[in-house]
Amino acid sequence: MKKDTHPDYHMIKVVMTDGTTYQTRSTWGKEGDTMTLEIDSKSHPAWTGGPQRLVDAGGRVAQFQKRFAGFGLKK
């Protein structure tokens, strides 16, 4: 096997959205780094069954709705 082909596998700390933390091994970051999650299984609607929301990045949803406002299916 070739040397130095595998990434460094080390311990990091993960902080969930509710503030709980746990230690895990990862190739992300460096030894002892902290990964803070913005979305996890405790807050994402796919796991919680909560309402979903559209994230309007740069008005793209509004632009789409304006562009196709008059579009309708003819019967």
C-alpha cells in the first residue's frame, strides 16, 4: 500500500442544535476541533414531522412566483 494516502482520523467534538455535545472520530478538521451543527435530527422537519419552510435565497422563490403567476392549465 502507498503511504500517506489515508486522511487523518481523529477525535472531534460535535455540538447539536439544542446544545448537547458528543465526541466522535472524524476526518473533518483537526484533533480537538468543534463542529457546530445548524441542522440535525432534533431540528430538521424530515425527522421531527414539523412544518417545512422554503429558504428564499436571493428572492428566487418570489421571482419564480412572479414569472409564472399568470400560468394556468386550460381545461
